[in-house]
Amino acid sequence: MTRKISPLLTILALTLMASVTGAGEPYRCLPTPPDAEGPFYRAGAPVRNKIGTGYLLLGEVRSAADCAPVAGAKIEVWTTGTDGRYDDRWRATLFANQNGRYFFESHFPGPYGSRPPHIHLSVTAPGFAELTTQHYPRPGSAEAVFDLVLVPAP
């Protein structure tokens, strides 16, 4: 059986490939998509990896340019309590280790309005553009791997 690739699929594939390039050079790792910061971010959360129990988020912070780990990246996290309300108790600042790895333990986030449960993350590291994104836990899950891939600063 011979398959024909439609011109539309070809254009879509080329567009996707172009969207992961920067300054004319392709990234080796696909950057983590940004997502809304929302109205509840506050700087200065305590340095800690745990704000509750029952849900573990872990992953690696890497460079989109070469997939190398980004040691020491600062990760600010904020989420809702199980009641769906934002509170300073549910904020943390953590740092990736020398291998770019991080872990964060929390409760499963409560629903906020009509939004699905989510955890906000803001990642900064020298030489990289700031990334603000969100992780959406699967209902009923107790842990997830969520890698944070940063774009080099222009």
C-alpha cells in the first residue's frame, strides 16, 4: 500500500519544526510551553521542597539548545489548597541540583473555579529566558514527571 502525504501535513510538520528554532538554529530539546502566570504569583516564597503530602512532582531542568542539565535553576511553585484557594502555605522556592533534577511534594491541588487542578511553576537560571508554565496533574495520580526545558536568553 502506498501512502501519500498531504501538502497540508507537510506544511504543518515544517511549521512545527520552525517553531522550535531560535536565532536560526534548531533546538535539540523541545522547550516547555509557557502557560499563564495567573493573578496569584507572589515573589519570596520560602525555600522548601515540601508543602504537603500525597502528590510528588519531579523532573529535570534542561537547556533546549543541547539538552544539558541546568544546575541550580530556581523554581518557584504556587498552587491551591485542597479547598481550591490560593494561600501562602501553598508556595515554595526550590532549586535544581547539580544534575538539573528537582522534586516537589504537595497535596493534590484543589479545583479553582472552572479550571482543572494545576500547579504553577516559574523557572529562572542565568543565560536562559524565564519560563512560567503550569503542570496539570492527572486525576487520581500520586506523582508525575514534568521536565522543564528552558530557551537560551537572546
